[in-house]
Amino acid sequence: MSTIDLAQTVMERIEALARISEEPDRLTRTFGSPAMRQANDLVATWMREAGMTVSEDAIGNVIGRYPGREESGKTFLLGSHLDTVRDAGKYDGPLGVIAAIACVQQLHQSQTLLPFAIEVIGFADEEGVRYQTTYLGSKVLTGRFNEQDLKRFDSRGISMADAIRTFGGNPDKLKEGRRDPQQLLGYTEIHIEQGPVLEKKYQPVGVVTAISGQMRVRARFTGQAGHAGTTPMGLRRDALVAAAHFITAVEVSTNDFPGLIATVGQIEALPGASNVIPGEVILTVDIRHHVDATRTSACARLNEVAHRTAEKRGIALDWEIVHEAQSVPCSHELTALLSKAAKRHLVEVTELASGAGHDAAMLGEITPMAMLFVRCEGGISHNPAEAVMTDDVRVAIAVMGDYLLLLGNQLNPLSGKKHA
Amino acid sequence: MSTIDLAQTVMERIEALARISEEPDRLTRTFGSPAMRQANDLVATWMREAGMTVSEDAIGNVIGRYPGREESGKTFLLGSHLDTVRDAGKYDGPLGVIAAIACVQQLHQSQTLLPFAIEVIGFADEEGVRYQTTYLGSKVLTGRFNEQDLKRFDSRGISMADAIRTFGGNPDKLKEGRRDPQQLLGYTEIHIEQGPVLEKKYQPVGVVTAISGQMRVRARFTGQAGHAGTTPMGLRRDALVAAAHFITAVEVSTNDFPGLIATVGQIEALPGASNVIPGEVILTVDIRHHVDATRTSACARLNEVAHRTAEKRGIALDWEIVHEAQSVPCSHELTALLSKAAKRHLVEVTELASGAGHDAAMLGEITPMAMLFVRCEGGISHNPAEAVMTDDVRVAIAVMGDYLLLLGNQLNPLSGKKHA
């Protein structure tokens, strides 16, 4: 098959996967669900077609292994996740798994063995929809899985341990899924961009430089509720007006920190009646940057702005950082190689930071990591409107295929040493 | 009893009424409830003590009548409502009924008859909590009751018609409760201010000039939802940032319309996740002024500001006026008389518009109307923290008592003609 045919196959397989859902009229496929069972089984058949032996680890990650030239060689990991959000698009996750299988299929059909084995992993959970905790699949590989999470319950009262058992996994053997970093060569993930940068630049794919660090702040503005009809403007302590000034300042402040993105995504004004002055507003601020120091400076600045805005209006402010994740840089070596592969197909290679988290961020904890983004229409994701062009998938497969060859080529003379 | 003792009695009776609730640990007394039954019965005993004959009309308004000097005389109405919001304060409503009874008691104990009869009315519903439609009591007196409302259901599935029957009223005879404007001299209501103006001016009471007109706008800003981590700031159409600019502009624009009050009380940002750029924001704007023309100009200005703000950001705006009520001016004659009575007790008399609606606004449709506001702590109402000072109630009773005498005095020489 040519890469065009491979891309076409990838698109058909993504359509087939998208029909496997736990809800009748929309795509929802959560961790440990019967739909995931069906998805894993289908993906396993494609892996076998591509010359891989298939296994499932204790948490339910489906893993296809394509052997290396030497038994003693290291393993290079490819993959992404097979679970989805509720009412999901088709590409977020599955594209990375299915495209990786296509790359292996290309090796298999040309009977090419590389100096390393390849494993393609379909992670059992990245979105965290069912148990409100993300990266369950990749955490098992890195040894970051928190056993306490097994006692979490889903909305129907099923514990995670039971869900794993029902799925066919084994909650008592999760530790065995941990990979020895010494045996790994690296991890590379294909994923839709989930943003509009590549589209704006007319680029089918882009090479990721880092997964941005992130913090989520919960800010509470406390003023004084009052009757909207009887409290003169000059006598108010309106928490929503203060919050509104802050929200406009959030946007403005990003001008001073190139690359910073900051979003107020949730807002609640209490008591929330049209005829009552809001006495309290709670909002979230999501702050991301690929340089951690820039992100923390920006957060400090926003905190200062919020305090100043609140104080001027006699409003109390409570500012709490509820989540923080460090930036995860991609491996320089792998990223350089991925760019080199991309340059074989593109005049110009776009490098960009990933503002979203990915399994790659977790894998980056134990092995060199790289990512290839694929353009998606309007930058839309987590939505049935997610769309990817077949020709972009073709480019992604071509780049990833060359990347694997370049990697093999680079390792070849050194294989004796490297694999020791 | 002196006015001090009367005020003390009023405060005790308000406490007694506050213990009559349909909820164990807070004050909630809605239309037609067993608590309202008990409240009406208790109020009726106080009316009788004050020399009144008591009746209940078909909707359940409790009415005490104190006769005038002549059988043929007109009737002057006093009153307020006995129902409350959920988790209410004690004074909003009951103060006006109980203080009016105290004024009649003062006439009764001095065996004074005026050239007109007085009726004190405890309205059965002003807040509209149970059937989401306000002024049920006063609407019956003015003939504005909408018979369709009888088919409304409360949250437990009880129709309004059945609720009226259970209470002891008669849904088929509501029309009989309509008062002939020719037989009425006017209506005057004592009510807590529900705002902070009198407190700021150190005034125990104030004379109301008008009940402000009001409009409620529902504005919807529609931008583009997107991933908060992957959409660069320059490529966003964030509906919340646009809405925030508008909210700050609402406050600023009130500077150009003296006396205008405008409030954004409700806001919802969708989809409402911390990591998603809000694609849609729906908010309410409550706009009030005692001059209707000023209110409509201000609304037009805000509409223009909202459109300009939205347009600049590529955001669509939907602007809908969902509620509009005209300003109801108080009677010049009655208000002048009420001010004259107030000047007997105060160095300076504060006149102010009422930003909140009252039964008086409904009664104003059929008869001259006036209102006396009583200072309340912090301007707080619709809240258990509502508080009124006994001495302010004393002043209110003294002013209202003198007002009735002044009214009788003014009518006396003309009574033959006026009552013809």
C-alpha cells in the first residue's frame, strides 16, 4: 500500500472506531466500558494484520509489538489513547493509535525490521471522564499509577477496581505494567493539534517542542449582595463588576508574556438572580506557557491585578492555585529527527508548543518523548465537529515512517553499544 | 398607648408573625399555605382589637375595616403583604400591615372617627414565590387578576384554584373582590426601604415619589468555544471577555443618567469548563429609573454598547427585553400630605424613588397612592438579616397617624361634596 492508501485505511478505521460508542447517537467511549472492550478487540485485529503480536496489560492498554532485528534491542513506543470525552470527535486519540499501526504495517509489508522493536499502545484512559482522573493508561507504564484511585467510584457506584476486573484486567497486577526505562528508546505520539495554529499557517503537520506547563486558579470575589432595584450605584460592592474588570485584565496581560495563554472558562455569580446584585463570584483562570518561569510570573501578575481590582471596590479576594503541572520538554534528539523527517515532505516545518496535555507528557517522565501534531479543522476538538483531512494523515504517516527509518539508521552503527 | 408602646407592640407582633413559617428553621410563608392561614387568623385578632371588623376576600386577603364618621364616606386603604420569599426577613410586608393596624388602634383608643373609613389589608401574595406570578392579592382588588393563572401549578402539582379553595377562598368569585375606584380615597403603604439610602442619610423614614419603571434584558453573546490550552490569544472569539467588557460598561454608563441603576445579576458561560474558552455567555441586565424616558434611553445606549463590544470581537449579540414595567408615580396630593406629616417629626424629609415594586404600584392603577419607607439596616432585604429599629417604627406610626388626621382635616369641610 502507498501512503495514500494507508491514509485512506486510517480514515476508514477511524470511522469504524467512531461507531463504537456507549451512547446511541454520539461518540462516548470511557475507560473500562463495553465500548472500550470492543474498540480494543478491533484495534488488536488491525495490529495483528500489521504483523504485531498483541497483548493487553493489567489496566487494559492494548499493546501491539513489532519485533526488532535483534532480540536484545530496545523498544520504541508509539501510541495514543482510545478513550474519548462525552460527545467526542473521532480523531482525538484514535488517530495516533491507528496512524502508528499504519506505519508498522508499512514496515511489515516491505518486510523491514529495524534495530529496535516497536510497540504501538492504545491507552485505556487519557481523558479521565469516568473516574475524574486522567492518564490512567500511561500512568501504569510509568509507575505513576496511584493505587488509591482504585477505590474511586464512577457515577453508577462501580469502583475502579471492579471496572478493571470486568474489563478483563487485574487491579492487583498494575505494577507489572511498569516499563523499565533502560529497555526503552523513546516514545512518539501523533495527535491532532486541537488548536488553530497549523491551519492558520497552512501546514499539514507540526513538530511539538514541549507540552506547556499549566496552572488552574480558583478566584473568589466576595462583595455584598443587595437589591438591584434599591441600591444606588455608588453604594454597591458588586462582585461581578469587579470580576468583569479582572477578566478584561487577564486578556490584556497576556500581551506582556509572549506565548502565554490565559482563559477564564468558568464563572458563577451568586445568588444568581436578575434582580439581585451579585455578592459573590467564583471563576477559574487557566494559565499555560511552555516556559515554567514565565507561567509563574504571569500567574503572580494576575494575582496582583485581581487583588488591586477587588481592593479598589471594597471586595475580598480569595486566590487559590488548585492545579499545577510543570512544562514537559520534548527530547531534543527525537524532535530534531522528527523535524528532519518532516523536512523531507515540507518546505517549512512548524514547531509549536502543545497547550494541551497528552500521554506523551506522562511517558516523558521515563523516556525521551516527541510528538507530531496534525492539523485539524478550525482547531476544534472535544466536539463531534472535529475534522482532519486525509491528505494531512498521509503526510503524518510519511513523516512518521521516515522518522522511524532515520532513527533506525542513526542507531544502526551504534546498536551494539546502545542496546547493551 | 403612646407611639413608643405602639411601636414596641408592632415589633412584638412582627416577631410573632415571623414564627409562623412553612419551614422549620427559617421564615417562608407563601400564598395559600397553612402558615398563611395561621398568619391571617392572628392578624385578624389584632385587627379586631383595634376596633375593626374583619373579612377575607375570595383570594385570601385579610381585610380589617374601621368605620368612618359617615356611612356614605369613602374608604382609605392601608396595607402591605403577609407572604414572604423563601428564607425571608421579618419586615418586608408584615411591617406595613402591622404598623397600619397600630395607627388604627391609636384612633380606636382615642375613639376618633375620621370622615372616611379605613381598611387595612394584608395581601395574600406579593412575592409570587409559589406560582411565579406576583401581586395576586392586590390584582384582585384592582380587577387585574388573570383568570388563566388559576390553572398554574405549584412545585407539588397543586393548581392555584385548588390552593385558593383549600385556603378557604373561592376561585370563582375573584371578580367580586374588585374595588370600585369611586368608593376609594386612596392607598398608602408603609414598607422597609430595601435599600441603603435612608441609612446613609440618617433618616428613620422617607417619602416615596414614584415606583421606578424597570426593564429586564436577556443578552446572549455568541463567540466560538475552543480549547483553552491550544488556541492562541489572537485567534479567539471569547464570549466571556466580550461580556466582561460589557459589564464594566454597564456600570460606567450609569454616570450619564443620574438616578439610573443597572445591574447584571445573572451570568452563565457555556460550556462552563475551566479548560474551554467560553463560546456563549447569557446574562441579564436589570435597568430601573423613575422617569420612563430616561430608562428607555439608557437601555438603548446599553444595547448599542453591547453591540459595539461584541462586533469588535467577532461575536454575535442577541438582545431581548424580557420584561418591562412603567414607572408608577405617587399621588402628588397624598405625597405632599405625607411629607407635611413627616415634617412634624423630622427636620428634613427625604424623598426617594422606590426601585422595588410594591402592592402600591398595583393599587396606583385605580386610586391615588403614596408610600412611606422605613430605614432598614444596611439596606438588606429578602434575607433573615433584615433589621429595623423600634424607634424608626415609632416615627413611621407617628407620621402615618398624623397623615390620617391631616387627610381627615383636609377632607372635612368638603366631605359633603367629595362623598357625593
